[in-house]
Amino acid sequence: MGMISLIVCLCFLAGVPHTSFGQTVRTMERLDRGLVAIDVGEKGVYLSWRLLGTDPKSVAFRVYRDGKKVNSRAIADSTNFLDANGAATSRYSVQPLVGTRLQKRSAEVSPQAQQYVHIPLTAPASVGLPDQSSPAYKPGDASVGDLDGDGDYELVLKWDGTSKDVSHNGHTSPVVLEAMEMNGQSLWKIQLGVNVRAGSHYTQFMVYDLDGDGKAEVVCRTSDGTIDGQGAVIGDAEKDYRDKRGRVLKAPERLTVFDGTTGAAIDTVAYEPARGDIGTWGDTYGNRSERHLACVAYLDGSHASVVFGRGYYRAKPGRTAMAAWDFRDGKLTQRWKFDTWKRQDLTGYIGQGTHSIAAGDVDGDGRDEIMYGAMVIDDDGKPLYTTNLEHGDAHHFSDLDPSRPGLEFFMPHEKAKPGGIPGMSFRDARTGEILWSVPVKAKADIGRGACADIWAGSPGAEAWTSGDERHYAPPYSKKLFSCKGEVIGPAPATPPNFFVWWDADPTREILNKNWIAKYDPKAEGAMRRLLTAEGCTSVNGTKATPVISADLHGDWREEVIWATDDGKALRIYTTTIPTKHRLVTLMHDPIYRLSIAWQNTAYNQPPHPGFSLAEKMSN
């Protein structure tokens, strides 16, 4: 099954005259209906399915149980249905209806017995380390893509044994990437080998259809000893570049594209941006030089490219670099490279990155820019702007303030100080203009921050950070801010982390650890719990993120994948709350789909679409 081309209207962009609104054709995934059925006991069977970006506005849906139509009128106002007469043994399908013309009926599905799909796992065999330990592997981050072109998603899971933060010494287990169907059927495994150190800053892996053939590839940094999904070794299998500290600073770095169906290496090139002299990045022990970022972006407006970044701290001498790559006709070619080294005109672009990255068209030319923390790089690899507000651990990029044109970007700041860098900033994503910020009363590392529309009592998104009374003067401590920078209530009593659309309304819920809660300023801790995934756990330590959260199937609400406590399974949770709101699958929104691709990068950040759901649903 091939790709589809979506016409993306750029009418949301700030400061662009109506006469200059452009259009671009982007190749995106051809998805099936993603029908899911869940047994909800005495209430019957809950059904949910996708509305696609290619569906006409007039499309309605018939629901079939065991081959017979069960809804008297075609459903035109939602993409879910509660079948009160359904049973655990029933089989369901849905069929689009456009006017009087029936379209292709979906494949049949059987009801799940619970609110989640249970995916059993078989961990890779443990690998002995120089310290004589042999740590067991456990599930880590994951990404999704249509690896075989059949219209539904497969999962690519990163297995972690012992991993290390880039600032710490110690040997790590070789990273294993495993592709699997959503029922747990393993497709292939790739072992990155001992010369690619394991940790959240080392092993970004992009899963995306890069060449437009309808099947997603997997691309990541490799080295000597990487073993592809067919058992072939990249480079010299005998080389071991680990030093006595467990660091890998002299191994050849490579970039490899793997076939998503088989895991076979298709093309391997020298990795850029290259390490070079590690001292140029700001230290000599391999901390700042080994901080990698990665994303997917449509740099020509039509075809997907991958961008790999390196470095984001302002440390003498300091350096930030990134390289964009195209994958066409089975070959990787470099599109452009950005590097601040020995560029006096680019000193303002050093030390501006976050522990993540994002991509989206902010300037109205139909091509994506790279949102690199407090700075932005244009689609051609040239600098667009820098705010000089420096590094932060988190960011959020979307139409956060729908009352103004364009997209906005929110981030906390690690080097906040009175009269200088604020604790948090909210800016115009196109120009870098700071729309509002919150000062600190003393030097502070505001480690985390979050921004999304979590409360219907205030238009647009709301924001809060990890700062408290030690960092902010009254009335800013432990407060929730509107998209205009106004204090509107207490902040949720939880670290600002992830979000998920879960209930029936367009406001987003708070996702942290193994639970989902709704913001409620009158509730204890300003949150009301909606779901606790008993027997499940988060990944990434104190970041407490899910394995992945995304609109994986069903209607526009998002699924959450958690690992079980024992690490022997994954569970895909889906909401069973009916809603009358109808929206195209978020995976057919360009910015959201790219967010899913980069979600596993470094400190995972939640995905956002390029529009406000509340505004769209009110129109």
C-alpha cells in the first residue's frame, strides 16, 4: 500500500498576507480505519475508528456486527459508537458512506476483553559487561511506523540493559531495537553494538517513510559491530573502542538506514555532525560532545528528511551543529550542515538547545524549520533567529494561543537569573518575539515545564513549571499561567511532564508515571484521577514517561503504551469514553506526526498538533 499526498494549507501562519498563503503537497501515511472494539461489560461493546485526512467532510459511517448493520442512521457526528447489544464473541467492521455511495468496509475486529491490548515480550539475552555484571534488558522508548505498508502501525521498541547519562562514566549494554506487530509478533532485532553507548542522549532512532514508498524505514547512529536485522555486521565486528571509563570517544560514527520490513541495513554513511575534537564542544571527557538530537522534517515541503543534531550547551568554547539527510533511491545524501564552530556570526546560536527538538513550518513557505530550543534553523540550514535565552530541559510547540495568528513555543530555562534569563518564556515561533515570561527572584535551574490546553476555564493553553517559592516571588510560585501569561489558578501538584487527550472534551489531560488525571482547580492537588494503569510502570527514570503516547488507532483521542512492572509485556491503553466531537486522526496533522517521530529523542516531550483542538471543534 502506497503513500497519500495531503494538501497542507498554511493559513495558520503569523504575519503572512492572505495573498501569499501557499500550499504544499506532503506525502503522508495511508492509514486504515484503525477500528478498535472494547468489551465494556453490561454497557456492551465500545467501538472507535479513524477519520482520515482524505475523507470528505460529508462522510458518515455504518457499523456492522457479525456482518449485519446495527446503527439505524449512519454516524456523521463522531467516530465512536456504543453497541449496547454487543458481546465478547461479536465481530465488527465499519463502512464509510459518502452521499449514497458506500466505500470500502474496514477489516473485522473482535472486542478486547479489557481497556488495553496486552503485548507479551521476550527480552534479548543479557550481555556481559567488563565489570562482570550481566544486566537484564527492560523495555524503553518506542516509536511507530507502517513498516510493511499495510495501513496500520508496527512498533519499534528500544531495549535497555544498563544505560548511562552522558555526564556519567560506566559501561553500558548494547542497545537493541526490536520491530514487532501490535500483538507482539517479533519482526526483527537490530543490536547497535558495544561502540554505540546506551543512554537517552546517544540512541535517537527515527521511524518514518523517508523515500515515499509507503513503508517506514528506521535510521539511527551506528558504528563498528552493529548487527542488522538479518545478522549482517556493519564495519569491523572485532573492534571495541570503549575506554576504561566505559566511554566511546574514538569509534567511527556512522548513520544507517534500515529496511523497516526486514531490519536489513540499506545504506550506511559517515555520521554528521561528526564528533571531531571533543574539546570544541565544551569539555574533554565526552559529555557535551555526545549529546545527540534527531527529528524528521519536510525540508523541501514534499519529502521527509532526517536531521541529526549535536551539542546544545554554552560551555567554552562551545558548539552546536546539525546535519540534514535525504534518503532517496536507496542512498543517504546530505542536504545541508549547520555548525557554529569558528563562526563568529553564529555565537548567539551556541548553548540554545533543549534536551529535545521539534519541526514544523513557522514562516509560511511550505517547508519545515527546526525548533532547536531557544533558537530556530530555517529549512535550508541557515539560522532563522535566536532568543539568546539559552538551554532548557523541555519545550512545547503548537498553536498555544489561538487568539493570535501563528504558532507559539514555550520552554523553561536552566540558567534563569534575576534581571536576565526568565524562568519560563512564551514566544512567537516564527519571529522569536517573547510574548511573555516569568522572572525568577534568584539564580535557578527551572528543570521542567509544560504547556497545553488543560482547562476550559481559560482560552488557549495553560502552562506551569517545576519552579516553586525558592525560585519565583509571589504570586508566581506554584501557579498555572494562561497563554497570555496571567496567573489563573494553582498549578497541578505533579511535575510538568506529559499530556494526553483522553476524555470527551477538547481539553487535554495530564499524563505522568502510570496515571492520567484531569486538571481541576477545586480538587486536591488540582487534579482529578481518570485512570491508573495498575501493574504498569513508566520509563526514563525521574522523567516518568510512557513507552510512547500517540494517536495509534481509534478516533482522535490518544493511546498510551506502558510497560508492565515486570518488564515482560507492554499494554496499549485506549479510552472508552464516548465523545460527540469528530476530528481527523492526529497522525494526519503534519506537526503532530513529526512529534511522534522525535518523541524518543533525549528527554521525551509530549506530541502536539499544529492547531488548537478547542478552536477547531468550536468552528
